[in-house]
Amino acid sequence: MRYDRQIKLDEVGVAGQEKLQKASVLIVGVGGLGCPAAQYLAGAGIGRIGLIDHDRISLSNLHRQLLFTEEDIGKSKAAVAKQRLQMINSKLEIDVFQESLNVDNAENLFQLYDIILDGTDNFETKYLINDACVLAGKPWVYASIYKNEGQLSVFNYQEGPSYRCLFPKTTKQNISCEETGVLGVTPGIFGIMQAAEILKIILGAGNVLSGKLKLINILSAQDQILSISKRPEEIEKIKNHGIIPMTIECKIYDETKIFLDIREIFEQPKVISEKVIQIPLSELEDRFEEIPKQEEVLVFCQSGKRSKKVVDLLSTAFDFKNLINVEGGVETILQKDYAED
């Protein structure tokens, strides 16, 4: 009875429902994309779902990550998502990984699942997902959001193009909804579309978005589909050399000052300097004692918004009087040869 409505479809039937039950999907990032995708995959009866996310729930997540409530603030996203998904469908097997995806764990983890869903918002992890999927021989469903627009595609599917075929080189700046803003419905729509691509792959139904990039503007209701050409040399490069981490290293313009970088480990560019103390915002409460109090410390993030909140928090809660927010974020403190390149 649970799956009666979709079993009635010619594209599904009992045989298709059994395929869904036997399938496994790993969701990388249980955020604006991962939450809606997970809900609909659970509802459809995907037998095994993996959730990997190191992050904790914050108030600013709630307008778009509807698996979570106000009572969940401060809790692990992956752990809470598992509880909610099992309330939707108690028959599912759900694995939780409360950690970041990285070069050391990605390939082995991907081997455990049939399909990978990208719910991330940074370029470094998307390249990591791509490379690990090429090595593990797994397809992955990609989505990316920028303000009111989004992109959707399926990579590494049946010898189709990879992410590096579309984007051989990364941009120098990660753009997340924290910096630019987003309507909650935008990642919701794209997360559900990612789930739809996964169902099509498993059922062998419809036209999978392999070799195609779907673009949608939510406000204008305009959409288009672009073709992606395969670049075999990009795929062979990964097969021959393994995962190639995408990092952008740069230096600060003033080596005489002390800086505090409160960005997460995946955020680009990487600032390399003995004068930079790196404490991700998610670890700040446990590591604030590493910040000196006797000399001026410039605090920066990607845009200046998070760092301003950190300066206010540390000043109020831990009596820091020597912290200065870097307005404009990391780009304003880099050497000119980087900023102008």
C-alpha cells in the first residue's frame, strides 16, 4: 500500500519497486539540496541511504532545510536527518557519517553505494566527488545554486562526461548561499530534481541528464539545456593519477599582522602564512583559547559577515578586546598578484 501510487506507473511496477528497494544512494551534504532529496528518496523506497555531513544545525538553515526544526539547533545534521527519514519510512537502512568528505575517505566510501548525490556548496568538494566517482566507477547527480538560479546534471553515467569535462578549472572563489542569499524554495526544487534523476537512473526510465546541463531561473521561470562535450583526457588524468585536490593557495598582503581564519576547511582560497591562525567556526567554541589576547588579531571569513558575528561573540562571551573584523572578507587581505590575476 505504501508504494501503490508509483507501482501503478508503467515505468515502475512491482519490478521497478524492487529495484528501488535494492538500490543504495549516498548523499554528500544534508543541507538545502540534500534534505529535500533525502525526503523524496526515502518516500520512494530507496533501500539504503547514506548521509555524510560534518555540520551542525543552525537557525539560518531552517528556512530551506525542512527536515530540521528549532529544537534541533546545535545538533548533528546527519544524525537528525536519519531520525526524521526513518519517521517517513521505517523500513529503510540509513547510514550516518558525521564527518567531512575528504581525499582519504571518499573513494572507499563511494564503493559502498550505487549512486552519489552532491548536496554541497563548494567547488573543492565537487571536484573531489567527481574524481572519487571516476575511480570508483559510480555515477553522481550534481546541482549548484547561485541566488535565484541553479544547475543540474548527471556525471560519469554510462561512460558519459565528468564534471571536469564541463569545468576543467575551478574559479578562485567559492560562492555559497551564506554569502549571496537564497530563497528556500530554490535548493528545494533542485534537490527534488536530483532525486528524480536518481529514480530515473535506477528504474532505467526517461532521459537521464547525462551529457546535458539544465539551467533554471526560479524568478523568471526560464530554463534551458546545454550540451556537455566529453573530454576523455580529463577522465584519463584522474584514472592515471588518482584524486587531484583542487586548492588555491595565496598569501596575505601584510605578514606583520596576526589573522584568524574562521572559514571551514573546504573554503577557498587557502591562505598560507605563519601569521594566520586557522580555527573553523564550527570548532571555535572548543578552541578559542588558541587566540592571543595581547595583540591585535584580524578576523576574516569569505565575505566579512560570519567574522563580524565571531568578533561580537568572542568579545561578549570571552572578553576579547583585541579583535578586528575584516570587512569584505578574504579577498581584501590577499597580495595584489592574486587579487588581480
